Amino acid sequence: MKITRSASDVCLLCQLQASTKQRSHIVPKFLTKKIFIGGGFQIGSHTKHAARKVQDSAKEDFILCPGCEERFSILETLVANKFYNRFRDPASKNNFPITHYGLYLQGQIDTMELRSMTSGLMRLFVYSIFWRASISTCEIYKEFKLELKIEEMLRQDLDTYLGYKMQEMLTLADTYSAHIRLPYNLLTTLTITPDSGNLINSLQVDGKYLLCANNLAMILYTEQPLPYGGGYNANSRFAEVGLLPVDKWKEFISSLLHFLAHERYKARGLEGLSEL
Ligand SMILES: [Zn+2]
């Protein structure tokens, strides 16, 4: 059970300073801002409410101190500038080569390498979102909880390797690239259409945890044997991202929605299904 917090509590990341920061985003704003312009919605697997139209993604008070909030902010700026705002731009193609064709899901997904950044930086970014969702008490993430030992491992890594200034962040993230941790997938689609994203959710099934924010899905693997090799970001030099054709991306999102509807059906009864 997650507990509501106050400003006098200690920061959940550094565990040193007071958690005075308010309105911390759980999922970085740059990933979600376009969702809400068109009246997007967010939905979680265990939320009591139906998919709701909202103006902004989940925010939380009193989880971080200002210093740790700043560390996340620097990390997010770097990832937005080096990856998310660039990879669809044809002028940046050389920084995002396709290195494997048809890697997983019956050979339908190509894999792109992110040569514009170290694998450590991307790993810290992905872990930071899983960690924040796990400690969040917001309705959408209320039931999303990593195993405690996993949550603590991510916290220690984030606290150790996130710098307070941009250059420090880059240097530390570079060091972190050499550390092998839990594998993860990043999935996205090259073609953005108005109805290809529009979803923030969280799932946890058999040692796999999934978070989805607009056109980026992240899956974290925690159960042995851990997947290893291309596309799973186990020990690759550069971060790898699976690219789904837009029709497959829509199928993927649609199957998530069906799964979520089924979970709600189990939790609430038949009306859970009719709301979708
Ligand atoms: Zn802190």
C-alpha cells in the first residue's frame, strides 16, 4: 500500500533532503504533452475509473527534493534533444541506423540504434520512469509496484549516476553504460498519426512491467532467466529501440486496451468492458 506524503518527508530518491517539490511529473512532460492537446486520455490497469479525458499527465507532490527534481529535468532534456525530438527527422538519420531487421514479434520489428547517446543515459531515463511510477500514489499508478528489491536497486542507480549538472550527468551516464542491469525493450513507431498513441498505462504480468506514454512503450524484465541479446538492451553499446510499422503499433495498442478492459472487467464487473 502506498502512503500519501507531506513536505516534511524525506526525498524518496536521495533520502537526504526534504521532499518539498510539488507537481513532479511521473512520466516526463515531453513524452505526453501532445496527447492532451487533442483531448487525450489516460488509463491504468487497476484504476477504479474509466478511461478519462484529462488535461495533463499524472503529477505528484512531495516525492522529491528540488535537487533531485532538477536531476530528472536535466536527464529528460538530454533524452528529448538527443533522441525523442530527433529520430524521426530524416536529417538525423545517421544517428539512428537500423541495425537489425525483423528482430522480434514474428520478424515484424526493425531495431534502431541510438548512436547519439550512451546506452547508460537511455537506461537511466527508462529506469527513472519505472521508478517514479512504482513510488507514485497517483490513481493511474496506484497499483503499479515493482518488487521492493528492484525498486531499491533502481533508486540506488539513479541516485548514484544522475548528475546535478549537464556535463556531470553525461560523464556519469557514460560510466553507467558499462554496468549490466535489468533488460528492457523500447518500442515506438516511425509514423505518427493522430490515433496511433494517446495512451498512458501500466501493466505488470509475470515479472514483466510495461509503461506506455504516447508513442513510446517500455517493458522492463525482472524475472529469471532474463532475456538477452538484440533489442533487449541487455549489454549493447548503444540503446536499441524497436520500430513497429504504424498498423502493427495500432494493433499493439489495441491489444493493450483489450487486456486493460479485461483486467477492469475482473475488478469491477461487466460495466468495465462497456466503457471501452
Ligand atoms: Zn532528493
